[in-house]
Amino acid sequence: MNKATQLALFGLLSASLSCAAAPPRAQTPTTPVPAPSQVTGFSADAHGVTLRTTFGAVAITAVNDDVVRVRAARGDAFPKDFSWAVVEGANAPRGAVTVTEDGASVVVATAAVRVRVEKNPLRLVFLDAAGDVLSEDARDRPMSLGPAGFRVDKAMPADEHYYGLGDKAGPLDRRDMAFTNWNTDAYAWQESTDPLYKSIPFFMGLRKGRAYGLFVDNTWRSWFDFGKTARDAYAFGSEGGDLDYYFIAGPQPKAVLERYADLTGKPPLPPLWSLGFQQCRYSYYPEARVYEIAKTFRDKKIPADVIYLDIDYQKDNRPFTIDAERFPHFEKMIADLGHEGFKVIAITDLHLAQAPGQGYRPYDEGAAGNDFVHAADGSVYVGKVWPGASVFPDFTWAPARAWWGTLYDDFVKKGVAGFWNDMNEPSVFWEQRTMPLDAVHRVDSGGTTTHRAVHNVFGMQNSRATYEGLLKLQGDRRPLVLTRATYAGGQRFAASWTGDNTSTWNHLRISIPMLLNLGLSGYALVGDDIGGFRGSPTPELLTRWLELGAFNPIFRDHTEKGTLDQEPWVGGGEHEVIRRRFIETRYRLLPYIYTLAEETSRTGAPMMRPYWLEHPEAEAFYTNNSAFLFGPDLLVQPKVEETLDPLEVNVPPGVWYDYWTGERLAGAPPKSVPALGELSVLVRGGAIIPHQPLVQSTSETPRGPLELRVYPGPDCHGALYADDGTTFDYKRGAFLRVALSCEETPGAVTVRTGAAEGAYRPWFSSLAFAIHGAPSAPKHVTVGGAATRAFTYDAKKHVVTITTPFARGGQNVAITY
């Protein structure tokens, strides 16, 4: 939201959050190097060792065969084992270890990884089962555990690359950069701005096709320096809290992410409608304007599923209220939009107006239940945000979260489908831009702590409270929550976006590495403000951004007050036609996208992923900031510069097809400047991608067969997943899962669908097998071994299409030339 404009209304211009000049990245703290620590003894059990050292104790524990936990204590006793990030029970030690000792070291070994503990000085070396070093402490920089914080230095090979840490701006590879984790409302952030909205202290190291992960479970202000200070070492540390990190051995990058997701949780399977096109702005009001937006989408036949309501639908900017003058028929409007296939997502910020005696339910109930954050002097903390003087629920305390969840009851009854938790860093309109660091919170682990210890988890616990409240209120309907701020593990509760970006080509460009690194940090359901939040994009920039957004996990167009209209039809007929075509492509791809979302919910694999995640040997892509895979099969390479320079499309080794023409590529396409409406999308040879007939929203049932586009090549396989898209019935067996495969031999292609798993009956009753790359019309076509003439051949696109009834028991389709 445009802070600089509205803060003036509060007389707080000196506290403006506008960042006309982005602050520089935080430098690595200058932590004094202590005297080397020594191991003075150790004890072992079935899962690890506890070392006695000259500064305290260090525990090395095998969570499983390829995940090792390292904890350090200032003294003999470890602090209470509690984590906001780790799923309950997920870090229970299950890995069996053998422990050996020689004069200089202790070795803790599982079936997959060994930790060699050098005694004097104390140094940890992580090796694979073959004895090759995966990661090791720097030789001349010992582990440092001070009275409050800590520092760890690791050796940094010259050819190692680093990814993760969530929505940090800048290149995909974090090498030679330093970052701070401190959730910050960074309005109009730029490429050099740090910190931003999220704190996800997890990263992956990648070198010569082998990867490892490192998750530092610390909620205080922390920092990561990947060679900005030293050429041969990277370092991480925190100003407070415990040294507690997990080393994930890999070596496959996808295995690293799956183990991290096992620890911190997977995203829930979202409702299908949330994967459609979403239209937002700050703000659509009055309700006549909302109706107008919805009607224009339908009149122009531009598919869409979601319209957002920003803070101006509220009375005096108070969350959980409705401005009856602007929205006199709010519930009817929600119902009317629903009949037209639109879901409404409403913003509910976490700051509540301090309004005693005014009949404001959230304040009255929260005050009665003592559910608000307190100041250091014991009074309720009051800060100024959109409603003016505001109080804040104590989201780190379970009773306050449970109460917050009940506030959604009226909106749920009125039919609001999703909720948007913004401003939850938390953002406060004071000079320090957040709560005082000595504000007091109650915490689930017992007792109280200061804001400096839980600042980075406050937004995550806000979205958790919303999600868990909706689970109780919505019955069998899946919640959809969107959050701006979060911490590691927050993917269990909410989708997210990259915050208040700007309408520039630079922000279009850096959206790709930001979304990729969020996916590589466990946060798969993500997007950005397409077109930019701050400012107005040129028609070409908005068109290019919408082209790219069709291949992002969350597809949301959003802008602020005072900007030009930014809906898909603005800017002229030529742009409208192109934007409609890409939005339509998104809707045709929904069976593929929903199948990706279901995979994410099981494995944590990101929907939008760097090419090397599937092909870790592809070192040429380690530092590529613009090419990415959407799922395992679509390689997207957009134009992200406002130049007339030719775009060189990278075609990796193997078989590839042009997604738009179906042409099987013989090599790299010639360099050219992509015309407006052109986006390079290649399909992996060996992919089978399901498509559906066009609909205007996910509430409309597609008419016709489900199309399986088959791109013959090596390792040919695909998948299809479907359910009702709304409820939790899939957890009770009401889903459809079908494995797809094909085999290409000289002069022939055979496609197979496996037997259907699950009891769900899908919308389609027939399948259209569209087999690409056919050099000529086939001589023979068989379905289930029986010859058929019921096929078509497109000589221009070299596609053979065979339509058959869907057979739940599986079926074979074969063509010969």
C-alpha cells in the first residue's frame, strides 16, 4: 500500500516508509574471532554424540540417514527444544549411527553421511558415505558461541553456488552477496534493498551436480555472508538465540528440498480456483466498481477466478468491518460474483483499532481475553497503522491465535473465499517501522520473551492463526490464505508474494530469481504483483509481465492507489488480445498446474524451478537468472529487458519441442527479438502434458475431452491428478491419479495410461491423445490393440490426434508411420 501518501494523513511524514533510495545491503557483522575451542570429551548413544567442549556442549544427532542436526549450548545444559519451523516430531532422531574415535577426531556415521569432529581445535567436516567432503568448517575460523549470538564459518570452494533464503532481491546465485534476516515492510524495494519481508534461514549449496542443504533454525535477527567478506569462506550467525542447524546431505537437489520439507512441512493442496487468474488493486470500491470489473472480464471473455478487496472495503480501515456506505449490499455482492464464477479474497490486516467502548468486536474481545501484545512496562502495546492507534494480537501465544481465528466467522458465513494477511512483518508507522524490540510476547514454549526474539515469526504465526481458524469455520472447504511476511515453515499455512514491487523492467527481470529462490526455500505457492505495485507500467511492460505470469504459481495482477488502471484490457486492443491469449493458455494448462500443486503438497518440490533442479549436471544454468522450468517439462525463457537486443534461447541437450507450434527442434532457434506476444516456451521431449478445453473460470465445467499432449522422447512420462478442487474429500480417497508414459521406436510411438487410482469421477469421459512430432500421417493406429481410423493428422503441426473413451483400467494407443 502507498505508505508515503497515507502516512501524511496521520501527521507522520517523518516516518514515511517510502524508499526512494533503497538502503544498502547489510554488511556482515564484525564478530571477534575467539580462541579455538577444544573437545574435552564426549558421550554417544544410538543416534549421535554429545561433545564436551571448552565453551559448553555440542550435540550431533542423526535425524535420519541424510539429515544431521547440530546444536550448541553455552554450558552443560541445552535449552528447551522448541521450534516454530519444524513440524512436531519431524526432528525426532531416527538415524542409526556408528561412532568411532582416534586420537585426533570423533566420527559419527550414518548410512549416507559422516561427520568428522576434529578435536583440537573443534571443527566439523561433513562427508558422504564414500568419504568425499560435502561441507566443512573453515580451518582458521572456529565456531563462535558468544553470550548472546553465534557465528559459524564454512569453507567455500571456488566453484560452489548458493541458493535460497526466500525473497531476497538480486541474482539467483547468492555467492558474493550478504543478507540480513529481519522481516521488513520494504515499500518500493529495489534490487539492492535488504532485508525484505521474509526470514527463511535455509540455503542450498551446489557444486558439480552435487547439492547439500543447511537450515539454521534461529528466529532472531540473523545474517548470511556468501563470500562478500572473505574469498574462501561463507558465514552465518545471529545476534541472539541458539545455534541450532540441520545439515541435509543430498546429493540430488530435489532430495535436499524434500528432506527440508519433511522438517518444516509441505504446502497444503490449494483450492483449484486459486490457480486461476487473480485481479487486485488498492482498492476496488465502491461495490459498483467491483461489479464493473467482474462484468468486464466476462463481457470481454478474459478468464478470471478472483477479485480482491483491499482495505477500503472496511469502515475506517478497521479489520473485520464493512463500510456500509461503499458496500451497502456486501453479502449479496459476494453471492452475485459467485454466480459469475468469481471468488473474493478480502484483506484482514493484523492491527486492530484501539477502540474501547465503540462496539468494535475485535478490540472488545481481545481486550477481555488479554490477547494483545504488551509493552515493556506491562501495558498493552499501541502502535499507529491504518486504523490509527492500533493493538496487536499476541500471535506467538496459542490462545490468542485461537481467538483470532474466530473473528472470521461472519466473513465465512457471507461467502468470502480467501483472506489476505498483509502488513504482518509487523509494520508500524513509527520511525523504527515495527514494534519496539522490548515489547513482550507470550510464547507457546512457555513464559514470555521480547519482540527481538520473535519478530521474524510474527507474520508466520498471524497466517497460522488465520489458516487454523478457517479450518474450523469452513468445515470441509480448503482455506486460502495469502501472507506477506513469514518464517521457515510458513508454507504450511499460506501462499505468499514478493511485496510492494515497482512497475519497471528491472522488477520484471528480478521477479524470476526471487520466485525461484522462494521455491528453493520451501515456499512453492508464490507470485508477485504483476505489472508492479508502485507506479504504472507501459502497455508493453504489462503485456510482457502477464505473459510471464501465466507460468508463475500464483497469477495476480495488483497495483496501488494513484496509478493507472492495470486490468488486462487496458492499453489498447492489440495488448488485450495478447493478454487474453496468455490467460487462456493458463486455463488450458490447469490440469498440468493442479497436478504440480498436488506434487508440491506431497514432496515440497517447487512448481517454478531452476533448470538445474531437474538436471543438476547442467552447470551452464547455475547462474541463469531468466530461464526456468514450470514443473519438470516446460522451459520458459522470457524477454525481460527493454532493449532491441536479440534473445538467445538456451536449448539444453536432448529432445525439445516448441510449445506453441509443436515443432520438434533440430537445434537452438536463431537469435531474434521476440515480438509482442511471443514468449519462448519449450517442452521436454518425453513429456506428456494434460490440457483442458477453455473455460472462463474454474467453476465452469470444461466441455470435451481431456487432451494429453504427447512429446515423444527419452524417459517419456507424465502424470495426471484431479479431485473436486475444493474439499478435503481427496484425503478420504476421492481423487484421481493416473500415470502416463510413452515409448518411441523407429517409425512408431506407443502411449500408455496406467490404471486410475482413487475413487474420484472427473469431469471428462474421453481422452484426446495428441502425439507431436509425427513426420507424416500414420499408416496404422491402434487403441487397446484394435485398429482404428478415428484419428486426425495436422500436417502443419505434425500432430496425430486419437480420441477415445477414458478407460479407468488403463489403455494403450499406438501409431506407426
